[in-house]
Amino acid sequence: MTKKIINNRMYNTETAKQLGYWSNGYTPSDFYFAEETLYQKKTGEYFLVGHGGPMSSYAESCAGQSCSGTIFNPFTEEDAKKWAMDRLDADAYIALFGEVEE
């Protein structure tokens, strides 16, 4: 899935800029696999796309079972900064949002 409409706003991974990527280290075939990608739209808006296996936090219910799932989540700039602090190294954070106080 590359597009999602949320609150009458289009979120499209093909036209947005990828800012950061995180994976939990499991292979995509593992039930616990999870990955997240932070994007920024041309309008400056941020959004996160999360994807994971049937035992991940992104699992979806299908026919009474857990299946792999994908979410699109609009982010504020503060959400994006928090995600980057939690998921990226310091150099990647600084490249995206600038220097921070020591």
C-alpha cells in the first residue's frame, strides 16, 4: 500500500520524501517483523508508515486470525522529532532537524 486518505488528506509514499527508516531486526517472513518509515509531504506534513507481521503491533484481524498489517499515521513535527529521537542515531536526527543543545 502506497497511498491512504486520512481526514480528507492524501498520504502517498511515492510522492513524499523518506526521512528515516527503522526495523526491529527480524526478517520480513518472521511473524514478529516490524518496520517504520517516516515521510514528509511536499506540504511539510509528516507521516509514519508502519508495517509488520501477524505477531507485531501492526497486525490486522482477517477471518478471525492475525495477519500482517500496515498503518499510515499523520504526525506533527513534534511527533516526528520524538520518533527520530527514539528510532534514529544522533547524526541522522541532526541531519533532519538540526543541532540540539548539549
